[in-house]
Amino acid sequence: MRRELAAVAAGGAVGALARWAVGAVAPTADGFPWATLAVNVVGCFLLALLPTLLVVRRRPLLLVALGPGLLGGFTTLSAYAEEARGLVADGRAGLAAAYVLGTLAACLLAVAAARLRDLPEDLR
């Protein structure tokens, strides 16, 4: 249990730093939270991809370090919700709704794209 906790903590620290770096490199300039959208879509894609990687399946400690650790620290529901609230507060309710629904749709598509290799050959 201690090894798993350490793996999640280390991964989470790296993921949180990576998330902060994305926001620092690509700050919101036009009022739309592009960085958070990108982080969440990429994070969903990578999280869905993890179980398809043989190296991850063979090492459960790597799965917790990369899944709930790294990608859990990288993706951000709290920023997503706060940015949507901020758009509503700025009188941009339509844009907030588009952001919330668009992020959800993009994340679901990213997960589906990551798992395409799991589909039977005739459905690809």
C-alpha cells in the first residue's frame, strides 16, 4: 500500500506541475479556457490509452503512478467548473454551455479514439 501511495503522490506532483506549465505557456487571452480544454481532452485520451499498453498492464504500480497519479494531477475538473462559472458570471452563458458540453464531447471522443484498437476488426 505504501508503494502505491508513493507512486500516486509522485505521479500527481509531476502531473500538477505539467498542468501548471500548460497554463503558464498558454494563458487564456481571449476569454476562452483553451488550455484547460486541451489538458482535459489529452488527459482523457491518455487515461483511456493506458490499459492498452502492455508495459502498463504488466506493472500495476506504473498504472497507479500514471493513471490516478500523473493524469489525475494533470487533468482538472475544478478549473473546468470554475472557468465555466466565470463565463456565466461574465454574461457569457451560451459560451459556458458550449464549453461544458464541448469539453464533455471532446473528452468522450478522445476516449473512443484511444480505445479504437479494442474494437473488433469489422467495426473499425
